[in-house]
Amino acid sequence: MAKHEGQIVIKKYANRRLYNTGTSTYVTLDDLAVMVKKGEDFVVQDAKSGEDITHSVLTQIIFEQESKTGNTLLPISFLRQLISFYGDQMQMVVPSYLEHSMQAFTEQQSQMREQINKAFGDTPLGKNLQVPLQLVEEQVRRNTEMFHQAMQMFSPFITAAPVKETKKAEAKDIDELKEQLRALQTKLDNLG
């Protein structure tokens, strides 16, 4: 298997085709998404220049996933906040914060699944349920606190106004989650 520093090398050609040098086959963005989900490590290189274009290809996969499924992971309020950080003095903090938050969320997934199984049993319905609202609210609260602490480390003069705006956006997101949970509970009640 051809690798570059322990990674599978995917070559992207001018005709936009992707070639997996490890398996000697052409692949699609969907194939790369499956590789990511399996935890396979790869780097995407421009076939002509050798430039590492992994970031742009992964971003393209996210764009396609968001467009296809109708089940978006990135709420509009989050996208707006993310865009507002480009060019901002806090831009350098955001990537490490997001990476740390996603890592913490991933580590907590097993705990959340256990609590879902305890609450709803090992039924097919229980396996497909969303994370209980209390767990989501707690994670949002912890992540928000960590972010504000990081922001204050770099700029101790941050005013309270942005925090209030963030809380309003979080409250809106939490209200949306509550409404989804209520709808799910109604469906469960109708099934029972």
C-alpha cells in the first residue's frame, strides 16, 4: 500500500478524478467519506504539483454531505459565527478549540449511547434515538465555557455583549433541539 508518512496517498488529477495509490483504484468523494468514517488516514495531493489539497477535499466532502442528506450537522447560526471569525484576531484560536470540542464530543459518545440504552432499552427505536436533550445542553454549556475562557486568555478586555449574543444563539439552538425532542416524544407516545 503506497503511503506518505503513514498515510494513504490519494492523487487528484486535472480532470477531477481521484486515484487511491494504496488500492490502485479510482475513488469518489463518497468513497473518501467512507474512509474517514472507518478512521483510515489519507492525504490528497494534486497529481501534477504534489501540493497537499486534503483540506479543500475534506471541505468539499462536508459540503456534499450537507447538501445531500437534508440532515445538516452545521446550523446556520454556527456557520455565521464561523465565517465571522475569518480575519478576526481570534481566528488562530478557533481551529484548536473546534478540534478539542469535537474530540471531547467523540470521547463522550459512548457514555451518551449507554445512557440512551438505559433510558430506552436495547430496542431498535432506542438505538436510533437522538442524544437526550440534557446531555446536549450540558455539552454545549461546557464547550461555551471553554471557548470563553480561551477567548479571555487572549483578550482579557472582551466585553459581555458578545457573550450575550452567543447565549441568544445557543438558546435558539437549544430551543430547536427541545422542539425536536418534543416531536420525537410525541411520536414515541403515539407508537406506545
